[in-house]
Amino acid sequence: MYRFINAIGFQAAWWACVAGVAHGFEIPALMFGACLAGAHLVYTEHTRQDMRLAAWALGIGVVVDSLLQYFSVMHFRGLSILGLSPLWLWMLWVMFALTLNSSMAFLKTKPLALSALAGFVFGPLTYYAGAELGAASWEGSSFPFLTLALAWMVALPSLVFLSRK
């Protein structure tokens, strides 16, 4: 049952952050995500492991999304610090990491190639959805699927690998 709640919590945080930044409720969305993350850490059996994984995911996410923004692959709306990616994306990386020992734990038992494939396909789709909902946009006339796919093809298996430790 907890894995189901974890999955719903991540989806709720994703929607809150994306809709929040698109409609001027970014701070309440960040507070909501922080409350969900805190609740997860209280109820999980893997508190230390999840905190460490969330820290890794935050670092990876800030680098990936900041580079995407720096090289004009994507433009993210929202509050940011020192030209880095916005805070709401930081929250989503943390929340995603908190799924890897719960609702997405099945990835830890599969070959990393499956995580790479999942990242290649589903990573860009989440950015596309976020952009369509008004939280981001991309430069040029076509959606930068390949760039996002390659970034997530590396990021997801890296996080799965770290979750196995």
C-alpha cells in the first residue's frame, strides 16, 4: 500500500509544481512538495538511504536542467538561484529520488539498460508535458526530444545504480 501512496505523492508533487509555476503558485507548490518529502522520510524504512539518494538526485538534476537551460534546449519558468534551474525542478528531482526505493523499486532488480531505455522514452515526455502545461518552453521549432532523451538515458540508470548501494 505504501508504494501506491508514494507513487500518488510523486504525481501530486509533479502536478503541484508544474501547475504552480504556470499559474503563480510556485511557493505553495514547493511547500506542498517539502511536506510530502518530509512525510515520506518519516514513514519510510529507508530514511538514510533515501536522504542520500535525494541529495544525489538533487545534484544530478541541478546540473542536467541547468545545462539544458544554459544551452537553450529548454527555458524553465520560475524562481531560480544564480541562473541555475528553478527551485520547482529541484523539488521534482528530490521527489523522484524518493520513489526509487518505494514505488519504482522494481527498477533496482532490472538491468540498467532497462532504466536507460525508460529514461530515453519517458524523461522527454515529462518535459513535454510540463512545457505544454506552461512551466517551460523550448527554443526553435521542434521539441528537443533527442537531447532530453540522451540526458535521461544517463540520469535514470545513474540514479537506479545509486539506489542499489
